[in-house]
Amino acid sequence: MEQLKGYRSLTQEEKDLINSIKTKGIELESLINTLKANVEFDQRWISIGMTDIQKGLMALTRGIARPTIF
């Protein structure tokens, strides 16, 4: 199997940690969807929170994966 450009081989521990991050992301998405369904909540802030959480999860993943290119 060909290696993806810009990515190094990950150890099993690194893969497991990234999968843990992805699992938490799925849990948070469920919570966010519940918050988005309530029109009484400030949806602007819900959206900001969602974006910031997405960025945080990506940052954690990149911190482990340490891609070799931009």
C-alpha cells in the first residue's frame, strides 16, 4: 500500500490515540446536534463552539500525526 504524501508511518499507539480523538469527536457532534435543535439557544455561539471544537480535535490529531508538509 502506498504511503500518503506528507504523512509518516504511525505507531499502533498513535493510531489508537487518534481513534480516541475521533471517538470523542463523534460524542461531541451528538451533543452539538442536540444544542442546535433547541431554538432557544444562541445558535451563533453554538456554531462558534462547534468550529472551535473541530479545530481543537484537528490540532490534537495533527499533534500526534506530525505531518511532514503544510
